[in-house]
Amino acid sequence: MNIKVYIDQFSEISHLKREQQYVLLEKACKDACAKLKFLNFYLIAFLIRTLFVTILSGGSYLLFGYSVWLIIMTIIVGLLLSRIAVTEINTYLLSKSLKEIILNKS
């Protein structure tokens, strides 16, 4: 997971220096992975992408029949929607862990 994307994104730590934010975000990432046990951010992303593409492609096949362009478009839409979902889930998990780290720290 690219933690640098989340620097200056959380209001709880945006007042800190970038290096301090990076350290806190790294701790939050490790904490979130530890809580999820066998799931990590990469596995969650893979499962969500697979789920979105499968459901949308399968649904469009069942509803509209076999059309190469339609299948390609649903795969693209599925990947775009899964990217949004993965980003939201990652942000939520990091935010939750970050808040716990800040509460334990103070």
C-alpha cells in the first residue's frame, strides 16, 4: 500500500510534519493489517476487484447476452468502481487505526 498518498489527507495529523505523518500512517497501516489477521490491503483490493468485475460482467452477460464490446465496457466500469471502493475501504481502515494510535499516544 502506498502510504504517501494519505499524507495531508487526515485532519487529525495534517498539522504535523510530513515525516511524522508518514511514521504515524505506517504504524496505522501495520496496526490495521494486524487486526485483519489473514487479510491485508492487497488481498482486500484483489478480492474487491474480482468481485466487481465478476458481478458486473456476469450480470451484463445474463441481461444482454454475449457482446464483446459490452463485456469490455463492464470490465472497465467494474475496475473503476472497484478502485473507488478499495480507496474508500483503505481510507476507512487507516483512519480507524490512526485514531486509535493517536488516542493511545496521548
